[in-house]
Amino acid sequence: MPHRWPVRARAGAGSDPIFDKKSTNTSELRICRMNKESGPCTGGEELYLLCDKVQKEDIAVVFRKETWEARADFSQADVHRQVAIVFKTPPYQHLELAEPVEVEVFLQRLTDSVCSESFRFTYLPKDHGARPRAPGMGTCPLAWGRGWREGGAEWGQDP
């Protein structure tokens, strides 16, 4: 039988915990990539986020700016193999934006509130990128194609 020496604690001995970096319970959260950097202020835009391994039942995607914070909408089934999340953006706090607003997006582990570094996401005003219409065309998309170079004429010219 091997001899066992008595173990004594030394002053100043390391006392910091050692975490398993591969464990999804304690590992550092990290967003690797998102497929879009902007979307409408009304929310509902589908995004794909690639990340280091996460537990599908213990993760949230959070959007934040100063005092406002909202969570993205997704289910556990939307977490693919622990490394990708498909989610819908939450609506921004103010839907009547005059100009684009930049917010932070980050992962948050629900059990210990640990957060990842943030990515930028820009909320766009409702009418951002709306297709311009010529005078008198109305709102019917079928009419948008008529008139433009119809019969060789430009807008404002008679065919």
C-alpha cells in the first residue's frame, strides 16, 4: 500500500475555480456571426446567429440600448446543434423612428446571467427602403410596372 503524506494548505495557494471550457454550463458565451446587421423597427425579422456551444434550454438572445431591453423570439427547436440559433427580432421600443437606431445584441445564459460580447444591430424606420412611386401611381403594386418606359415613354411624357 502506498504511503500518503499529510496534505497541508499553504497560504496564498490558488483558490480560483477552474472551469471546463468545453462545458456549455460554464463556458464563455460568444457570437461568431449573424446573417443580418439591420432590420425593421417593427421586429419579426428572421436572423441566423452562429455561436460557440450553448444549451438550448438555458440561452437568450437579447437586444439592448441604454434603458431598453428585449429578448428575441425563438424556441428550443430553433437552436441547431448547440451552435446556431434562428430567431425573430423583437420590435424596438419606438416604432416611429425618424432615422436608424443602433442597438447591441448579445447572448445571455439564463442560469447565471453571463453575457457574451455584443454585436451591433440597426433598427430601421418603417418606411426605410420603401420603393419610390411616381406621382399619381397610388399604392397598388400592379400599377408600379405600368407607365415606366411604357410604349417607349418616360414618366411625364405622353406615349
